[in-house]
Amino acid sequence: MNYHPAANRGLTNAACSQQLSAIPGLATIAFKINCQFFLCLRICILLIVYYIIQSNFKDYFCAELQMNFLAHIYLSGDTTEVLIGNFIGDYVKGNDYLKYPEGIRKGILMHREIDTFTDKHPATRSCKTFIKPKYKKFSGIVVDIFYDHFLATNWERYSSVPLKEFVIQKYNVLEDYFDFFPEEVQKFFPYFLKSNWLHAYSTFNGLRLVLRRMAFRTSIPDFSFYAIAQLKEKSGIEVNNFSKFFDDILDFVKTEFSIQPVG
């Protein structure tokens, strides 16, 4: 008797198929198991992707992330170390500022005074009212971001240096002092540069993106579309309020810190 392996395999496979098909519902069960397997696989892949995204954003943003960088940098004038201190001010707590060189210490303390002045100003209280229904206790943080938007969109009033040129200059200065940054700042700084953060405030789309980033990495809710809609509706009034506020804070910086912002 001749032995043909291929033929025998074919017979064996055919026989197995007949036996399997003879078992009621087995094909249906196999199909369901197959579907469940691929569903679990897809869920696992999505969870892995989500974890990677979360991990990456965690490097860029911390729970107490400062978002209003433009005004703090502008108010620092041409004094490099003051600018660095003002930039990292929210990330240096308590007496930790004493670890830094004198100029950076001045910038950190200046940052704190600017925040206090801003929170107490009548223009800030007014601006809070139209977003408070949604943002509640977080209204002040959102107003700070609005102020950077107003500064960016009215830049020509405060500086003869074009905004694009200004931000490139400041990015270069900040890069030179990277080693002085607290760990949190070092983590998000590459993204800060890549996304051209300082210039993003100048458009509504950029402003919306900043608000959404903030909501993604903090407990602040994402009402970015609401915030932009309110801002557009009351833009004329709030630009006037901002102008009064910014004139006052310019005088404050000159008087208290002897700093003349770049004109």
C-alpha cells in the first residue's frame, strides 16, 4: 500500500472538519471566543496607548501648572536673571527661592507680588464675573490666561519689538538657563518650545488649546468653548479693563522693583 502524506493530511483535516461540524453549536462558540479575544486585545491596546499619552503629558504638565507666561516675561524687562525667576516663580515654594542667585531670587519674589497685585485688582474681579458661573473658584486662573491673550493681541501698544521676534529672543534666553529650572519646568519646557507657547495666546484657537491642556492635567474643568464664547461676547469691555490693569501693573513694577519692561 502506497503512503501519501499530503493525501492523508487532507483526509485527516477533512475528517476533523466533519467531526467538528457534527458537534451542535461548536462553530458558534468558536466564533464568539474569537470575537471576545480580539475585543480584549483592542481594549488592551487602547489602554496601553492611553497610558503612554498620560505619561507623556504628565511630563509636560503638573497639577499646579502656571499657564500665563507672557505677561510675567514681559514685565521682567531686560534683566535676564529676573526673567528666569519670574518664569519659574510658581514652581519655587516657600523659602526655596533662597537657593538661587540674587537676580533669580528677585524674579521669584517679583512673580509672587505680581500674582497678588493681579488677584486684588478691580479689573480682575470684574473679568471673573462673566466666567464664574462655570469656572467658579478657578476663575482667577482663567483670567490670568485671558490677560496673556489681551497682551498678545494688543502687543503693539506695549512694545515696538514684534511679538514673534520677542518670543524667539526669550526662548533663547530661557534655554540658556535650563539647568536652573526646577524639575517640573524641565519636564514641560521642551514642549513649551515646540508648541510656541508664548505666541499661542495671540489667537482664539491657541487660547482654547491652552485652556484644554490645563483641564487635561488639572482638576480645572474643560469649559474652553464656553470661555472663548464669553470672551468674544465681552471682548470690548474686558480689553478696556485689561488696559487699566496693565497700566497699573506697569507702574507697580517700576515703583516696587525698578524694572522698565521692554518698550
